[in-house]
Amino acid sequence: MENEKKKISKKVIWIIAAVAVIVIAAGVSAAMLLTKNDKQAYFSAEMNSLNFMKDEVEERYGDELDWMEQTKEKPSETTVELSANYNDPSGFDSTGFQQIINNASVTLVNSYDPENKKMMVDAKASAAGISLEDIKFYLSEDEMMLSLPFLEKVLQVKEDELGNLLTTLDPSATTGLEDIEFDQFFNQNVMSDEDIEHFREAYLQMIYDELPKSAFTSEEETVEVNGASVKATKLTMHLSEKQLKGIIEKVITTAQNDDVLKEYIEEQASLEQFAYNASEVDQLLTDFDTALTEMKDGLSDFQIPNGLTSTLWTKDNLIVKRDMSIEMAPADEELVAFTVTGTQQLEDKNQTFNYQLGFDDGVEAKSLAIKGDLSWKDQQADDKITVSAGDMELSYTGTEQMNDGTREFDRQFGMNDGMQNFRLNWTGDSTYEKEQMNAQHNFSVSAEGITKDMFELQLNNEAKLVKSVDFDAGSKEILNLGSMSETELQNYFMQEATPQFQQWMMKFYMGGF
């Protein structure tokens, strides 16, 4: 059963094919000239609309994004303190539960050095008069260390000894030959710049080049957007079944011969160090090749009778309306129709969108509606987004205000299924400066029988840039578990660690903390 779950099924491949078709329709590509033909104008509108929203996000959250970029390059220390406030609805608190919660707290200090590949977490907690401290975890590209309050020694495991240690502890689970690299925990980029450029050239640029200019047409047309008439340029892309299959076949052929893609799949599978061993990674690549071959062989019988039609209406080189439709199915199966229709209006201070995603398999028709109204004016935000399907609606509403570099916000995430209405409330403020930041967050829920002042989770966050990240063992001796034999490990845990833990626990019972 485990191996079956790890194989890439044909259904997944066909889903990838469907997504690829939509990517072609909504395409993201470069190579645009100043004097645009219809094909270039179509994709230019896509890119400009995407970049417009990207610029709006950067304008609104520039300080936050700048801080994130700094912490990707420089060492930083982040302190997070969690506490709660509970108001017993009965008003009596006869069990003392309210007092325990209201006086409890958890503090995490997370230090991270991306360049030297070091991270450390220092945790402490208190509740009911009991304090827990000296809980430290440290990880570098060479070793990991753990300090616990009840142990007199700091436990250490080196990277090149971890496989042997795991085999010693549980021979049935590992072989000792696993290649476990701590360095992978510090890899912040899902994909390298070189891989991104390769996939852009090998697939996106290739798809763009394969799209025939004759598949694109343009005309002027007046459309209605948000109740107003807009004189727009109508850009239509229509690919016949033969043209669409030709592009998909070329994508598959490229993937079959793409060593960079296969190395990337192997690398990502290897990151799941305890989910895939070396032989399973090889089998995964074999299954991938088999699935691509089956997909290519079955492409001729796959049904896309009307091809793909995607129409954009643009104003000032920004999309104001969209209509995409395609029907497809494997051979001898009923056609399934996918549609994307809707409007959007992108302005400097306000952006709105209203889209419907449709699905119809001939038996049942379903749709998903996505609506949004985003506003950022005079350093104030007023946003609303809803996603609805049938009786289910998910919503987000938020207001923000910037005052002297501090962002105050009130955000609500809602869910309504026609019978119950649930809301998560999130309020607080945040300040981002050049080398430090701080934020206060308050979370509460509202639902039938639950008011937002009944329970509130408070999260205070402070962060700053630091010079370095180092582990301080203090007076404790460092014990290297990876260099110990099975007998030595058993003796340590039975004769030292267990008695120390038992003695530590007795202090709780005797109120010694």
C-alpha cells in the first residue's frame, strides 16, 4: 500500500495535463516587442495585469517584504510569546481553569543564520506556578544538539553519524546507509535560479513559441465592467484540437528528455528523507517516465473536440474581462466542460474582481465564485474577498491603517455553510524598522454560543538582526550519541537519563518548582 501511494497515477498526469492547458490559456511569458501583434498583445496583457498586482502588494507591504529579504541574508533572532485570556461564561470559575489559562505563557526564541546555516530554538513555559526552562534545540549543517531541563548533559548528534545512530536505535526502520543531510533544512529556495530559468526556457518559452500567430485575433468591443461601459480591445486565442495536442505532446517529449526535471524530482523526493529511500526514489522516477509514456500514447484518443478558446478584453493593456472554455475527456468517456469567466478592474487605489469557475460533466454542473474588492488609499486599507460554492461561503474582510510606521489591523476570516456561521477574528498592530520589528496579535473566534471575548489567544512577536547564532551549553557536558554503541546508549538512557527525569518529575509532585 505504501508503494502504491508513492506512484504517480495516470489520473494525476491527466490532471497535470488539464492544468497545463489552463496555464497555456492564462499563459505567463516574456519576449514581448514594443510593436505587438495579437499574440504578443494577449500575453502582454496577462503579464502587465500580474505585475500590476505585484506592484500593489509591494507598495502596501514594502516594510514587511524588506524585513523578510533581510532575514534571508542576515542572522536574526525572533521572540514569540504566547498567552491567553479566558472568561468563563458561567462567571464563577469553580474549577480554577480560568486562572490557570490566564496566567500561563509560552516563550520561543528562534535564532537563524542563513549564511552560516545555523538555527536555534530556546523555549520556556509557565503555568499554575510551574516553570519550564532550558529547553534548547540547535541545528547546523554539521550537527544537532538538544538540551532538556532534566538532563545534566547536552545531547549531540553529528550529521555523518545520524544514520548509524538511527539503525542502532531501530534496525528495522533504517539501514544506516541513508544519506541524511542537515544542509537541506536550510534550503529556503524550493527551486534554484538556474532551475527556474531552465523551466522557463524549456517549457513556458517553448509553449509561447509553439503557439501559432494565426490562433490569435483582435477587435474593438464595448463591455460592461462593474456596471460601467468600457471600450476594450478583445483578444481571442483559439487552438484547435490538433494544435493543442501538438503542444501537449511537445511538452511531454521535452519532459521525457529533461534531465534537469528528473534531477529536480529526485532532489525533492530525497528531501523527504524518511518517506523515500534510494530504491523508492528510483522507482518514483521510473513511474514518472512510465506515466509520461502512457500519457503520450493515449493523447491521440483523448477528446478535445472544440479545442481551447480563451478571450481577454483589455483596457490600457490591463485585463478587464476574461472568458475561457474547454471540453475534454479520455477516450470513450463523457466530455467535461471547464470554464473561467469574469471581470476585473485594476486601478491604483482600488482593485476589484468577480470570477466564476465552472465545471460540468453532463450529470452535474458546479461553479465556484471568487469576488474581491481591495482598497488602499491614504495609508488605509479596506478589503473584502469571498469564495463561494453552493451553500458554502468563505470570506475575508480586513481594515488597516498606517500611523507613523505602525500598521493597525482588524481582519476576519469567515465560514458559512448555510447552517452555521463561524468567524476567526485577528486584530493587532505591527512595526517594521531597518534592523528590528515588533507585532502584537490577538486571535478570537465567534460562532453560535461563542462570543469573541470568551477566549482570546495573544501572540507578541519581537525580532532583530544579530551578529551570529551560537549554542551555549553553559556548565553542561556535551554527550555525542552518534559515537556510542548500542550498549552504551542503553546504559546512558537507563542509568542516567531515566533517573534524572524521574527526579525532575518528583519536584512537580512536591511543588518544588
